[in-house]
Amino acid sequence: MRTHADPLELLWRRPVRPRTPRLRSASRLAALLARARAPWLDRELSEGVESWRTRVHAARALQVTSDRHRHQLADWLERLLGAADAAPPPVSPLSAKITPCAEQILLAREEMLTLSACLRAHVPIDAGTTIRLRLLLADGGGPCYRQTRPFALRDALAGLAAALELRD
């Protein structure tokens, strides 16, 4: 004779359906929002907001610390070094092209090579530090492209390396 099972026992034995599709769609949405809000999130992350504050902050932190982004930054540093070593190309007075400041870059060679090697290695890197490095390299009025004060670029890069705990 068959007896009826307890309803709670049936619930207990029922296989659990995985929720991965829902999590995937949530992470996709967070990644999309992170791209759309990148300037604001980058500012917040570079100022020290924790990357786990929200899903969108976490998604942006994953984007800027990805291998692809890290290799792009390392390539950028190496291209700046190559441009500083090469003879400056003739620039038309009507050109809007900003050329790197060879003096600043050559003074910061060691720090640039150290940061480039760190970016290519698979060591954990803080999202805020990665963002600050990208902003430093992209600033057309900054020490990468203008002769401001001696060792300005080297000092800025040394500060970033210290944030990554690369220096003593």
C-alpha cells in the first residue's frame, strides 16, 4: 500500500533549478550600465570608492582591470617610450596632434617600464589605480605631453607604482 509523502518532504527533495540565467542577465545589465556611466564610475573609483559598493561599480572595476584593458595601457606606455626615443616628426602649425614630451618620458623611463611589466603580469591591480594611470596618459595638458616641472611625470608614475605596492 502506498502512503502519501509529507508535502514538506516533497519540497525538500525537489531538485533546485539553477538561477544562472537570471544572474547572467543581471551581470549583463550591470556591465552595460557600467559602460554607459563610465566617466562617473571612473571618477568615483579613482577617488577611492570601493568596487563592491554596487554591482555597477563592480562591473566597471572588472572592465578596467581586465587583461585587455591592462594590455592596452601597457602598449600605451611602450608607445610613449618609443615616441620619446625616436626623432620628433615634423608637425604642421595647423595640426591638432599633441606630441609627447620626450624629456619627461625619458626621465620616467624606469617607472614606465615597471608599470608596463606589472600591467602585463597577472597580479591583482586596484581599479582606481588603473583609472588614474589612464587619466594621466590621456591628459593632453599633463606631464606626458607638456614640460611642466622637472620629474613631474616620474613622480606621478612613482605614486601610482607605490599604490600598486611595486616600490619599497
